[in-house]
Amino acid sequence: MTHVARTASAAFHALAHQRVHLRGQAEHVLATQIAVTRVASPTGNEAQRAGWMANALRLIGYAPRIDAAGNVVARLRGHDD
């Protein structure tokens, strides 16, 4: 087995707990994806969807901002923050 294959295999096994957690979130993830797609965002006019996403992030405790390009930005704090 190559080094890359061993590293990939180790990462796959190390993330087993997270995969189980995500499987338990499948219905919520799907519902959120459907909700996002229901917000109009024609090319060049995505502000409504950006606002929806910023609000969704606020509801779960983030402090999002919308940058000059219209991207929603929220910082995920780490252990050292």
C-alpha cells in the first residue's frame, strides 16, 4: 500500500464518528437544501439568497456578514480563538 493510500485509509477510519453523525443529520440537511433552493437567486442577483443564508447562520449563533462581492462570510472559531 502506498503512503497516499495509507494516509487516506487512516483519515477514512479516523472520521468514522463524524460520518455516523452526518448520517443522522440527513433529513435536516435535505430540508435545508430544499429551503435554500426555494429562495430566488438569478445570476447576478443573489442578494435575496445571501440574506436568507446570513439569517440562517445568525439563528444558529454565528455573526455573518455579506462582503462587497455579495458572499456570506461567517467565522468558525477554533480552540485558539
